[in-house]
Amino acid sequence: MHIVRTVKDLRALQSGLKAQGRTSALVPTMGALHAGHLALVAAAKGHADAVIATIFVNPTQFAAHEDLGTYPRQEAADLEALDAAGVDAVFAPSVDEIYGPDDATRIVMAGPAAGLEAAFRPHFFGGVATVVSRLLLAAGCEAAVFGEKDYQQLLVIKRMVADLKIPTAIHGAPTVREDDGLALSSRNAYLSAEERATAPALNQALRACAAAVRGGLEPDVAEAQAVETLQSAGFAPDYLAVRDADTLGPLTAMDRGRVLAAATLGRTRLIDNIAL
């Protein structure tokens, strides 16, 4: 497995792949890898001949009060896991390599970036779109894979790639869960033992809301019931919403619905979503 630290070396590696007639798929990560990330690698293998993963904790998607400084970093273990998973190359740049000292460019998103996460983290999607565009353009891969756990982010990236005409096909991969339904996340490491026992209630609330809407209950009523359930379990919900899966606007058809939620348990903010 090749490890590269600069855009120049990444592009040289990509040139070598193309000279061999091999296609490639990108799997962007912020490290602290778990089985969900490795599932993205497995999915990427179905879209290309070679897989390039990235490890980069992106500072532009963190607000000043968020956990940039304490976000889990374990590069050596991550590289070992990616090697074992059959990744061909890893791009692990420094912050200066992605954002130089004179950097003056940011992407401003609308469309699927409006509401939900953006209402609570208004800086987030601009930071995500900015870094993902740079990674995609640096790597020059034919495909890239992102997890559906960050569903709004997936739609934002698809919109950004389409608008900027970046020649990389964006694919979503299903959320990987623990046996009790908790979506895998690097931030799950922040949960205490008691909080970890409570955390699956988030997915349970999503499923109960979806079942209620399928049963004929109005979405706003089902949402309110689910929020109350989460509060009773000890969560501080930011939102729980039934939306159109393609636009994240109001629900238009049952077979195109998505239920999305974000809630804080203790000091850990969890997100999840399911198809309606």
C-alpha cells in the first residue's frame, strides 16, 4: 500500500494507475476508522480497479466550540486497517498541504445544504464541500464512495460535484450498525458505558417514526412523538424530520421518504437516518 502526503505525489500515483489502464475509487475519511469505513472500502472495490483512501481531519468543518482538537487520531492503526482491507494507496496530507498560508477559496452551498444539520452547524457543509472538492480534484478518481449515515452530506456532495462538473461519480453506501442498531461512528468512542446502553434509542425513535407515518399518522405528529421519546430517554434532540429523500424538502411520496435525526447524549452528538 502506497502512502502519499502531497498532492503532487498523489497525482503521480494516479498517472501511474491510468498508464496501467486501471480505474480508481476514492474513499475520503477523517481517520479513527471502524467497520463502517472498511465497508466503504469494500463498496469502492465494486466501482473501480484500485481504491485510494484519504485520512484528513478537515478543520474547516469544525466550529470553534467543536471537537477539532480532541477528534480521535490514530494514523498508525488506520493505515494498518486500510492495508489489511486491500487499499492500494492512502493520501494523508498535512493541513498546510490542503489549505496553504494564502488560501482564500471556500465553497458556499445551498439546495440540500439548507436546514437540518445546517441549522445547528451553519459552517459545516461549506467546509465539507470545500475539502471534498479539493480531494476529488487532487485524486482524479473515476468514482468516490460516501456513507449514507451522513445522508444530508451525501446529497450535498452529489450536488456540488454536479454543479462544478467534477468528473467523479459519487456513490452512497449503506449505514453499518451495531447489533443493537446504533450507527457506527468515530464519535461513539466518546460515549460512557451508560450512554452507550442508551444510544440505540435514537435508531429506535427513527424506526418508530417511520412506522407511524407509514401507518397514516401525519409526519409532524410522528416527529413530535419521536422527539418526546428521545427526550424521555435522556437525549437533547436538535431535529427529527421526515423529508423527501431526493431534495430534503417536504415529503412528497412514501417511497421517496427519509427520516433524519441529530441528538446529543451526554457530550456526544449522534446522527442517524433511515429510509421511510
